[in-house]
Amino acid sequence: MIKTGVVHGRFQPLHLKHMEYILAAKMRCQKLYIGITNPDSLHTRDSVHDIHRSERSANPLTYFERYEMIRGAMAEFRVPETEYDILPFPISCPEYLLQYVPKDATYYMGLCDEWDDEKYKILKDLGLNIEVLWHKPLAEKGVTASWIRSCIATDQEWTHLVPKSVSLYLTEHGLDQRIKRLEQMRMDEKNTELL
């Protein structure tokens, strides 16, 4: 088991596939740093491989809200607080990345699409040690946060796709309603463009 590992994601919202990734990495290291990408609007940029990632509807939750969801889920999955930490991870601004995260860690990734490949290249260009946990075709990616946001917006069942602590956090703080409002605005704009 290595000493230090790092994972990253937007976690908009945190779901069970995210937890599969986080826990797979945690089993390989003593201390895991969980990086939150798009931590704020200054560190959010477009990518040709994920053109919607910087839109407001794709980023409905604040850094703090995502931080709290991760903490709740890690407690739910009984990961001791001393064995992980949560940090900003400005992947869209790689020139700042090493100001937030350890250089001498192992960076765990799952590769499923072109955006994952782009992130892999960014981390490799920074000279970081990367371990690919899995490489799956896009069709096998499974649950995505965008799908969950769409379910929330269209009043479909979604709570079984996220840890129980996340479901409670979203509903108790009215964040599901914010997600619904922003996602409906995005869908309305898309429909208007088609007319």
C-alpha cells in the first residue's frame, strides 16, 4: 500500500459511481486526497472534449456543498477522517494545480471518454505519477452526474443513484430544487434553439 493517493471529480452531485472510484483508490493508499474540480468560476474553463462542463447548470453546487457531501458519504462508508482530505483541484487551470495537491502522490484515474484522456495528458505533462484503475468504453461508464441532474429536473427517481447521506443533504438544503431549476432552464434554452 502506498502512502499518498489523489482522486478528482466535479461531484455535481456525488453519486455511487464516484464512491466506487474513491473507495477503489482508498484501498490502495494510506491517505487519500479527494480533489474537487471546478472549485469556483475562476478555475472553470471549457474543453473541446466536454463543452458543457463550464455551464451553470452543470455546476449547480458550490465547492463547500460538494465538500460537505463528500464528508458525509465518507462517514457513511466508514472511512476514518484521518485517512482522507478534500482539496480544490483546478484541472482546467493546470498551471495552478500543484499549488493545491501533493506532487509526490499517485494520481488514480478511471478512463472512459475523451475528457478523461485530456485530464490524463494534463496530469502526465505535470510529471505526476498516474495509475489507471480502469479503462472502459463510454457505453460502460454507468451513472453520471448529468443523468442524475436530468432525473431531478424531470421528477424521475434519483435517490438510489447517490449515497443516502448525499440524498439527505441535497433535499434538506433545497439543493435538489436549485438543480431542478437550473437544469430546466438549460433544457428550455436547448428546446428554444431547436425551434
